[in-house]
Amino acid sequence: MGHCNARARERICPDSGMAHVVRTGVAENLWVCIDCGGRQPAEGSCIGCQHEMTLDTRDEQVRELMRDVDERLARQRESRYRFLGVLVGMTVIFGAWMVPGYWGLRGRLYPGLPIFADQWIFMALIGLGLSKVLDKYVGKKRFPYLDLNLKIVD
């Protein structure tokens, strides 16, 4: 029980008569699977994905590894979302070029910029907006219970 803090206490379980740890504000599932992010109370193969090894979250190096995995996955997601955003932005603007009256409306609403710079700006804004929306609503961390200070929170 050396790894538990002052908020952990022991009590007798009424139905089995055995002592067990009751934690308030402390993660009970101390073992984590790096492949799926699942937590479990005991060491061994992962209950969720059947990966053969779980790691102890009490180890500082394991928490650093968890942060590194989350950062790597976030960079990959951001790259995919940016590519998708650029593709959608270009499609929307190129599609708008095919709409009859678009060029006349463009001249009346605003004068436009040389070399179609305004069109490039619109593409970039659509792409950036879509990538940010996707990241906010679709992008999920593998270890959402790991905070910025490498502490496990529930």
C-alpha cells in the first residue's frame, strides 16, 4: 500500500469479509494498455483488446510514454484533418466557380483580389475551419485521463 496516498483507506467489504482499498479521487485501475488506452485493476493481458501486456501507471516513464503516444496520434489526426479540410475547401470554391452568376456576384459584393488571391484565402479559411471543427468534435485522445502534469485523473 506504499503507492497509495493519504486519501486511500482500507475497510472491510461487508459481503466477503475481506479488506479492500477504497479510493476517493484516485484512479483504481492502475494498469493501462498502450494499444487501446483501456485501464484495468490488475496486471496481465488487456481486457478490452487482448494485448498481452499492460503497464503500471504509477511509473513516471509509462506516463511519459502515454503522453508521447497521445501527441503522436494527435499529430497524425491533425495532418489527416488538414488534408481533408484543404480538399473540401478546394472543392467548394471550384464548385462555386461553376455556379452561373458567381463571377458577377463576386464583382458586385467585393472587387476581388489579383491572381485569385481571394479564392485562395477562402479555400484556406474553409480548410482551417473544417480541420478545427473535426479536431474538436471528432478527435479523441487515447488517454483522456492523463493530464498535462502527467497525473492520472478520473
